[in-house]
Amino acid sequence: MRLDVVSIFPDYLRPLDLSLPGRAQRNGLLDVRVHDLRDWTGDRHRTVDDTPYGGGAGMVMKPEPWGAALDELLAAPGAAQRPTLVVPTPSGRPFTQAVAAELATREHLVLACGRYEGIDQRVVDEAAGRMEVREVSIGDYVLNGGEVAVLAVVEAVVRLLPGFMGNAESLTEESHAAGLLEYPVYTKPASWRGHEVPEVLLSGDHARIAAWRHEQSVARTAERRPDLLHPARVVATGTELRLA
Ligand code: SAM
């Protein structure tokens, strides 16, 4: 998989050379390139932002540097014919494990790190005419910039690349794989500071262990994320939203 990340703070993306993405690069599964958006500016001050039309606080990222960056990245040797542009934004659709799994099937992702009040909407609108675009939110809170969101997205996607995880089974058992949170996990010693590992896990009875783990998963999900057990299915009909 090829990843092009565009940011005004390329140093922020250094962790991509460490940990999971770093290992995937060394294994040849991943080709990561980080670019400075300011390389596509044309003025002496390398300006990437301007005041918002309509007024209001803050600055907005100008469309021209982004347009030029995407033109060049799409024409670069090794670029996919139709890459996927990932734009982290708190107003995006939730970035979930299912979205990560979808993105893991793509050949080439371009990730655009916004700053200030975000990127001029026309960048996304124009890009949608020539590539798949995914505007994603990593949670209901506001970060200062897209770099941390991109690191989260990349890590979630890379660990799903075929051939990446030593033990692919660990992917099928973890939280969100089956729409449930993972059961609690334990390792040695069996007794620690007066806290015991549940007896069933020491029993060697695989059927009992599987049943206990499922029960724990359901109980934990019900307590912490009831929305996962009973998702309110919102159906969009024209401009109207209703519960199914
Ligand atoms: N004005 C924007 C709004 O209210 O939706 C917030 C912009 S935020 C200060 C600057 C950048 O941080 C965004 O363009 C995006 O790249 C990133 N960002 C912030 N929160 C995010 C989130 N929850 N998920 C993904 N990206 C986020």
C-alpha cells in the first residue's frame, strides 16, 4: 500500500517511521511519503491560509496549495489511477473499524492534514470528481490539526494489511471485530496483589472459556457501549432523518 501524507507540520508524522507503520515499511508492505503542503505555495511567505468568506473566527486553508499537491501526487510514479483521499475532520463520518478494514483494501491513500478552521470545502468537492474521498472523524472532540488523526487512521489501517500481523487470529478476536468490545484479558501470575485470574481461564476447558469470554464481551459492551448492541438505525430519506 502506498501512503502520501500532506501536512504543514511534516515532523509531526515522524512516528510513522516507528512502531507498526515503521515495521510495515521495513517489510515492504507499505510505502509512506510525507509532504510539506508549503512546497505547493507560490508566494514568498508560503501562505496556506486566509480569512473565511462569510466572516467568523479563525483562518481557512486555501484551496490552491491543496489542488496543486493533489495534482502532483496523482501524477507521481507509482500513484494509483484512482487513489482514496482521506480527510480527517470533526465533521466527518465516524472512523470505525469497518472503515479501517475498507481502507486496508485500497492500493493508495492520500491523507490530508487540516489545520486552523479546516480546508476550503472546494478541495474535497473537486477531488471527489477524480478520486474516492472519505471525510472521517476519529471522535466527538476537536483536535488542533489532522496529524494526530492521520496517525490513528494509518495505525488502524496498517495492522489490517494482509501479511502484517504475525497472528491474524488476534484481529478477529479483538474489540469491534464482531461488533462487541473485547472481554478482559489476563496473563501470569495467576494471583497478583490479592486479585485472582478468573478460575475458568485456568480450567483448560476451551468451550467454557469461549462461553465466559462471550458473556464478558456482551456485559462489557452493554455497560460501556450500549449503542453497539442496539444501534439506532437512522434512515435518511431526502432531507429527513428518521429512526427505523
Ligand atoms: N472548525 C473545525 C470544526 O469545527 O469542525 C475544526 C477544525 S480543527 C481545529 C483543525 C483540524 O484538525 C481539522 O481540519 C482536522 O484536520 C483536524 N481534526 C480536529 N478534530 C478532529 C477529529 N475529531 N477527527 C478528525 N480530524 C480532526
